[in-house]
Amino acid sequence: MSLTERLLSFTLLGAEWVLWLLLLLSILSVAVMVERFLFLRARLPDNDTLGKLPRMLAKGEIEGAKTTLGAGDSPEVRVALAGIAELDRGRTACSDAMASQKARERLGMERFLGFLGTLGNNAPFIGLFGTVLGIIRAFSDLSRNQTGGAEVVMAGISEALVSTAVGLLVAIPAVVAFNTFQGKIRRAVGRIDAMAHLILSTRADDAPAKD
């Protein structure tokens, strides 16, 4: 059997397996959306808490500041706690600790987003691939049943176009979710930077705090 015949036998499988693949990808996409929504739904300290924080740190009330921030239910709080823990060692140590924690938090927030972005970009092409396979099969069916005429081809093409529609149906929510989560991450990073500057502003120099 020649290479062309082997490839033709593969294409004659039709688009049904592509639809199953898209269904699986859509289930994975929904699972990622739910997981990311729950992960990024963090509780932030209120404005009163943020207003007390600089005064407490300026007075050297480190433990009180940690208690005020809480147990760390958000990336912003965890970065702040990392910086406060090193505040007595000077601005450089504090800044480095917060930068390191910020990098870890960002990696955590961006987890699985690559899957959503890739799926949003490529699901339409997967659907189009299924459509092409369906059209090839429709013409193959016509060659074997020429008495059916155009009705055979049109029925096969209409079924094949379902793959393109399903591909778009999978891609659009993935793109919307990807952009939404990216916006949440950008806002979280902005709040992290604001919190870091707030903490560093309580130290006027780079010398370790005196007992």
C-alpha cells in the first residue's frame, strides 16, 4: 500500500473522532476555568488594615503587623508577610524577599493559563481539520455511490461543518477566560507592588533595625 493510500484511509475515518477530541478538550477547559477562578478568588485586607500597617511597622510592631495582615489568604498578603519577616535586616533583604515571593506567586497565578491560551488559539484549527476530513469522506462516499448525486455530498459536508462550529464553541470561552484571568493577575501584581512600596517606605535606610 502506497503512502497516499495509507493517508487516504486515515482521512476516511471522518470527523467524528475530532469531535470527541474537542469534547475532551472542552471538559479540560472548563475544569481549568473553575480551578483558576477558585484560586484567584482571594480575600484582600481592607483599607483600614492597610492604613494601620505603615504606622505599626514604623513603630517596630512586626508581630502586630503580621497579625493584622492575617494568615495569608492572598498573594498580596503572602508577599507582604515575606517582606515583613525580613524587615529587621534592612531594605535590601526585605525587597529581595518580596521580589522572590512575588515571582513564586506569579508562577502560581499563571498556572494552567498556557493551556487556555493554546486551546483558544488552536481549537478552531482542530475543528477545521475535522471539517476537511468530513469533506474528503463525503466526496469519497459520492464516488462509491454516484446515484445519490449532490444530496450525498451536501449531507456529508453539513455534518463536517459541525466540527468547525464545535471548534469555535470550545475556543471562544477559553479566550475569554484567558483574558479575564490575565487581567486579574495584572491587577494582583499591581497590588503586590503597591504593598511592597508601602512596606519599604517604613525603612529610611538599609541598616538592620536596632533592638
